[in-house]
Amino acid sequence: MSENLAGFPLPTTTDRTSLLPVLDRIAQTSVKHLQQGGYVSEAEAAPLIPAYQKALASAKPPSDFLIFVAEAQATKHSLTVEGEITRMQKLLRSCLNDRVHYWSFGPLPGRASALYEHCPGLRPVCSALGCPATLAGENSIVHIASINPVAALVISFWISHELNRETEAEAPFVFPFLLDLPAWQALMQNHFAV
């Protein structure tokens, strides 16, 4: 049986197919905020989710919903994919009351594999959601990196839930951060070799 966390059902297994409903929900929430913020019109928003669902089922699915949207919008706005992602990040952050902060202090502290060694079930989830995470020092501080603040919030709740389930110790401090596209891509490569 799955548990419900922050409005997202947690699947009992963490293979990519089981995580598709979570990725779909992140996309739906993201596009809703992008539409409310005026980034996309209702007509532009309507085909995004079905096209994204189709792309997720492909041999090479997109790493994140924002990359998928940015690739579609970049030519329309005469911007780069990176420029589109930056625009969407700002809008999504404001819709989410700035609960996810920008990380611009160099690499995240901690070894890339530390969290996944401590809780192996989180590796496929973090990979599928495009959110590399590290334990900073001990098990009480977790840093999460993403380009999508919606995905960052979902994985931060998920990681908190998993770590609280595994131990009787105090709840960990989980900090979700946004990165720019090149830094995020490097971190994804470092954590998941994608």
C-alpha cells in the first residue's frame, strides 16, 4: 500500500515505471503554476502533459519536466534552454513562496553516494525525479539539488519520510536547493552517471 505524502502518492516500489505517476503529478503541478504565472497560456499548456507522458515512455525520457518545456519554448521565445529554465525557476519559486532557495556556493557538501549507501531505496527515486541528494556530514542534514522546485519539494518530503522511518533519531533537516542547468547536469552525472 502506498502512503500519501504532500499530495503525492508514494509507490511501494521505486522502479521507473512505478514512479511515472509521481513524475506526472510533478509535471501537472508545475504546468499549473507556469500557467497561473503567465509563462504559458492555457492553449500552450494543454498539450504539454500528454506530450511529456509520451516522452516519459520513450527510450530516452527527459531528465526533468522543466527541460522538456524549455526545449519546446526556447524557439518561441528566442532564448536558450538554460534561459527558459531560469525564467521558469523564478516563476515557480514565487508560486511556492520561495521555499526552495538557489545554491550558488560551489558543490553541495557531502559524498555523492553517502545518502544512497545509508538508504539505498532513495537512489532510484532521486535519479528519476532529477534530484541528486547528499548527506552533509552526519545523517541529520540532507541537501537536495534540482532545477525544478516542485520536484525538489516532493523529494525533500520523501527523503524526510524515508529517513524518519529508518531510525528513531530526530528528524533530519532536509534542504532543497535550485541549481543552474550546467551545475545540475554535472551533479546528475556525478550521482547517477546519466
